[in-house]
Amino acid sequence: MLGPRAYNGGTSGRFYNSVMLVAHDVQVAIRVLGRFEVTRDGIPVPDTEWQSRKARELLKILVARRGRACPRGRLVELLWPDEDDPAVLSNRLSVALATVRRILDPARTNQFLITEGGSVALHRVDVDVETFLRDATEGLRTRSGVLLRRATALYRGDVLEEDLYADWSHDLREEARAVCLAALRALAADTTDPDEAVLLLLRLLEQDRYDEPAHLALISVLLPAGRWGEADRAHRRYRSRMAEIGIEPAAVPGLPRRPRVRRPGGGSPLTLPPPVPAGLRRSPGTW
């Protein structure tokens, strides 16, 4: 049985849940979050089995179409943009399609690619980014921490990181990235665990280093926990990032000022650690 997010073929681009296939048909899954990978029955297809860079690119393009059929002419334009011999290119596309079929379906049951009406579409293939988008979108709608954590755990990197400059990969990458950022923000806002909030906000800032609310939220989590060094470093990063894009940083209430004193005999001033607020100072003999 296939997983919960499989392409339902045809030209509709719709999906279906838990489709039972006959006997022991191979289960194919495609990973595009981070490193591209194809597995058959859970076993990764080795790079040496492809024997064609264009066939790999063809499969990636079909994934980026999200189940929608792509005209053969458009595939030719994307794969060989600088060539114009129709007969040669048609033959090349047929060879690439045959390679993709062999990779996905060594038994040649012809169940994973649909070629009809001059178009090509994926059929009955699990794709990790579709599972991610489904769980994250539903998690955001229902504010379900379970779904959001499951989705963000699946997000191992941006869509097809090795194809950053391919126009056909841009829309899906940006959509998935925006949904991931929204999921991380929701989790960070809802959690009551400061350690989890810090990790979520750091991950959010790894994705978007100029997210000012995330910078300020991180500092606001660290300060009440008495994590002065981390708060100070977070504040410095915040000011640096805002300076890079010409934004005046906001004042951070509660951040201790670091007094500066002169070195004996002159020289550069020393920066002392921030003072501990009076309410958190320990009395002698106490922990």
C-alpha cells in the first residue's frame, strides 16, 4: 500500500489516500527536501543506475509539476533549451522517459508514468514535499503541534537544493520554504518549553537570518531564563543582521548594559559581563 500522499496521475493533479495496488507492486518514494533521492521499497536507487543526468532532471521537473501533466514540448524546452532539432530532441526525450520508467519500475508495469495526449505526468508516487505541505498546512489550520512537529522534522532542507537556479524548481521551493517558516513560528509561539523555543527560533533564523520578530523573540526567551551570554550574543547578531539591510534595530527591554572601563595604562577599553539583575542575585551561602 502506498503512503498517504501519492500522485493520482492523469492531468487533474489531484491526490488520493492509501491506494492498494495488486500483489507486490514496488513502492516508489521520491525525496526532494534537501538531497534528491529515489527509493524502491525503501531501498535508495544508486546514482550509477541512472546513467543519465537528463533523466534525473526530467523526473525532478515532473515532481515540481506536483502531479500536473507537462506537455512533451515543454519538457524538451526545459531539458535542452539551446537546441532546436525536433527529431533529435524527440528521440532524446523518449530515451530519458524510458530511463525514468526503468528507474521507477524495473518490472515495467507502466504504473508510475502516464504519457497521453502529448503530455507526461507522474502517477502513484510518494513525494516527501507533498507530505510535508499537507501536514504543515493542516497543522497551521488546526494549530496542531503534533502535525507541525512531524512536518518540520521532515523538512531536511530546501526543495531540490542542487537545482537552486533552475526556474522550474523555484515555485515549489519557495512555497515549501514559506510554509516551513510559518510552522516554525507557530511552534515557537505555542510552546511553553524555553529550550524548545530557543531551538525553534534558531532554526527559523537559519532559514531567514533577517527575520526581526524571530531575533527579538529569541532574546525575549533567553533573558527571563537568565541566559545572559546567549542573550547578549543573540542581540549582537540581531543588530548585525539589521545593519546589513539598513534597518534601525529596536530597543530590547531588560537587556543589561555592558559597562566599559579603561585598561590600566591606556589601550582599548574592556567590556565587562552584564550585571545580574537584583531580583536574581543570590544571597551569600545560597545556590
